[in-house]
Amino acid sequence: MGMTIPRLPDGTLVTVSPAGEIRAMDPADAARLALRHDYILLGESHTSACDHRAQAAFITALLAEGARPAIGLEMVPRDGQPALDEFSRGATLLDKLSDALDWPKTWGYDFALYKPVFAVADWARLPVHGLNVPQRVVRQVSRGGLESVPEADRGWLPPSIIAPAPEQRATLTAIFREHAAMRAGRAEGAKGVTRDAAPQGGTPAAPQGAPATNPALAVPAAPPVAPSAPTVAGPVVAGPVPAADNDAAALERFLLVQSLWDSAMAHQAVRVRVAHGGPVVILAGGGHVEFGWGIARRIRLLDPDARVLLVMPWRIAPDAAAGPPVTDAKGAPAGASANVSSPSSAPVGPAAPVPPASGQGDTPPDAAQADIFWVCRAEPEPPRPMPGMPGTAMPAAGGPARPRLGLLLQQEADGARVQQVEPGSVAERAGFRPGDLILRVGDRPVDSMRVLHEAGAAAVAAGQDVRFTVRGPGDADAERVLTVPGLK
């Protein structure tokens, strides 16, 4: 009937039916639903300020219902627990927590993004727990397999490493092959330079140049889980890699590291729930949460009676409406006159996602991906260090990389939109302007950021200029070609 689809504020909670019907959800109702579960997984894009505000708002809603959940963090390994314990009892101030955790080295993403979550935990004196394996152990497993982990570090390994389900294995294999193809495309000009492979939301790096190891996912020699916590009777072994895969050993090492990451978090989350006696809120990258393939599946194997709730971002376009008509719990259209609001502790503001965890534009997310979604608009991704790429430079410890090219970009359907041009930069001298839409780089349509990365890497390798075809914001059809000199 020509109804205008309402624009939902960032932080709005929604549910999605299998048919794609979107219903706004009051935070109090979401909290009451969550408290019927033992584990509440809040997915994120690590660089999204909006996601972290939404996580803080969700925890605040749980507190308003009288709950005192424990908080489990992907971001902090278990060897950081003494610092978290000091913080939880008020002995370490919030402003000193980053130093206490050695956050720039341990995690690296800007600590300020996570402050809303830590501020809620600080205010409520909630127990906070690191769920992961120290990075040095992950790197060692990546390089040499489980057998190569020194005896002194084996206690950080989980009692069992649970291999991915077929669906997750297929997704991880596709990610591995995509990054392998990208590496191969620039290997000639960037020998010895590698790049982390990470699914959405962030995961451990793919192993690079490691010696072949036993691809089976084995039970390491590690202390047993607490007696009262359920355990897996034995390891779940990954299936064989197709013989046609020329990089089978590296793929298996990659899957081993991903499984170590998810299994370690699941084991520790179960320990925390047993010790805490209440719900555990787990903050992790969306790739570990969506569809229940990562942490949730492993928790259910370790704690068979566990009730697990999945909450994920719905990443919509910056100026998009919410998609299909949105209704409230009673089925009435949600909008300005309906009870649809952003939680007061999650104000609308800038966010910076990595590739979106959920639906993009006006498309509703896959209902199977999570039980609840929060709305967060897609915004420019801050530059990240990508060795060998012309667009970025290595950052100072813990801070975002500064763009050598000088562009801040947002991927759209028809190309990459220029959000910002750094004054005095290479991009400004080449003629880029805010609002320009980059349509092609060379002869390739810019249908993903990967195209820009690959073209830049090839130009670096060959010392060639890079040609960009762009269209200005007010130009319907006019295009212009901008040339960036080769970076030798």
C-alpha cells in the first residue's frame, strides 16, 4: 500500500523469521529470553564501534533484569586472567586495563572500541574471563603442529580439539583457498611477505610455510577440564582433504588452528559456567558465532544440556531502510509511532565494520545465522596493516594503520565509495575527491575490496602505475580516469 519502510536506529534488536519477516524486539524482552540460556554469544566485527556499544547495551539489559553474568572474551588469552581478576575486583582502573593486559600486543584492535563493554563490567563488578590460547601457542601450532608446542606451554592447550562440522569446514576451506589465491597472485613481487587469513570477525592466521604435520586433530597433553564439567570422550578428527588439493597439508594446518581457537573458547566457557553458576556472555568475532558452527557447536558437545543463544549484527547500508516491513511483537508496523528504539547505552554513532556479518543493504539476514540481531550500519573500514599493499603503512602499536594512498573507502554494490581523502596524500594529488565511486581498477570492476588489494599488489610487484576509473557523486554517466604512480 505504498508504506514507507522505517529506518531503524543502530542498536535496535530484531528477530528474523525463516520467511524473512523482521520484528523489532524490546531490550527487556531480549534480556528475559537470553536469561533462559546458559551461554549468550554476542558476535561482532572487531573494528565496529557500533557492535561494541550494542554488546554493552545487551549486557546492561541483562543487569536490568537482575542477572549478573560472567563475561568471556575471545580477545584475551587465559594467561591474561590475573589482570582481568584484578580489574573485576576493582583493583585495576579501566584506564589502566589496556596496559595491564598488554592489549596492543595481545589483541591489537583499538582498546577504545571495547571500552563500553569493559565500562559496564567495571560498573557492575562482573567477573571477566579470557577464553583463548596465548598467541605464541597458536603461532607455534600453526608453524609446527601440536607436537611442536613446548612442554611449558602445553597446559594452555584445551583437553580436546574438536574439528569443524562439514558446513564450517566448507566455509573455512573456501576462505583458505581465496587467500591462497591472493597470495599466489602477488608472490612473484612480494616474496617472503605473508598476510593473515581471517574470516569475518577475525580468527587466527592461516599457517604460512609451516612444515607438514599430522592433519588429525588430536587430544593434546593438557590438564583435564574441571571434574564437574562435561568433556568429550575423544577427539573429533577432520575428514580427509581431497587428493586434488595441492596444498592439502597447509589447509589441514589452517583447519587445525581454527579448531584450536574455537575449541579453546568452548572449553573455557564451560569451565567459567561451572565455576560461576550463572549465564556466560561470550564476546567473539562473528565468524565464531554465526549459524552456531564455531563456539556454540563445541559447547553443545562439551555441555550436552546447554542452552545457547546466538546474537549477531545485521549490517545494513548507511542510508538504507531496514528492508521488508518491520513489525513489533504484536505484528504492528514498527516505526516512529511504535516502540522501536535504540538502547540508551548504545547511542547512534560511527562504526567501522570488516566484511559484514549479516545481510547487506535492505536484505534481511539469514534467520539461521542467529536468534537475535542488532542493527549496525556499514561504515568505512579503518585502514589495516597489509604488508606488500600500496594502500597502507604499518601502524604504531595498537593503532590503526595510516593509509599511504590516503583513501578511506566503503564498498558499495557498484564500486568502492571514497569517504575521505587525506590532505596532501597520493590520492589527493591524483585527483580523488570525497564521494567519488571507484568503478574499475585497471580493467577490473571493483566489486569487492579484494580487487583493489590484488591490483595494488600487482602494481607494487611490477612497479607500474595504477589506473582508477571513477564517477563523481553528481555525475550520472561521466567517468574520469585517475592515475596513481607506481610504488617501487
